[in-house]
Amino acid sequence: MMTNLGLESSIVEWVIEYPEVQGVLESLGIDQSCQGKSLEYVCSQMGLDPHLVLKQLHEVIEEDTGLDE
């Protein structure tokens, strides 16, 4: 995977590094400010599967960069 961000990265880091993930986060109802909480924490608080969300974010990023990895 080409991103250096993971479940332990904050939502803010994701948005700064990959603005294209904002649509995915919005569609899942994830607050993009969320005070620097990690992706994993926010997902678990919302009852979302963190690994599924991570997969969705990676898919959007790959589409945006046009890389097939």
C-alpha cells in the first residue's frame, strides 16, 4: 500500500495528506475535525469496522492517483 497512514493516524492527518478522502468520511458520518483522534478510535466509537473504512480510503486514494497496486 502506498499510503504512510494507517488506523493509528488521525482523521485530520488523512484529510491533510489525502483531501480526496473527505467524501468517504462524510458519507460515513465521520467528523473530520474530531480533535486528532485516530481513525481506528473514531470508527470503533461509531460502530464502524475500521479495516473496512481503511480499505475504502485506500480505494479512493488509488483512484485519485491513478495507480494500480
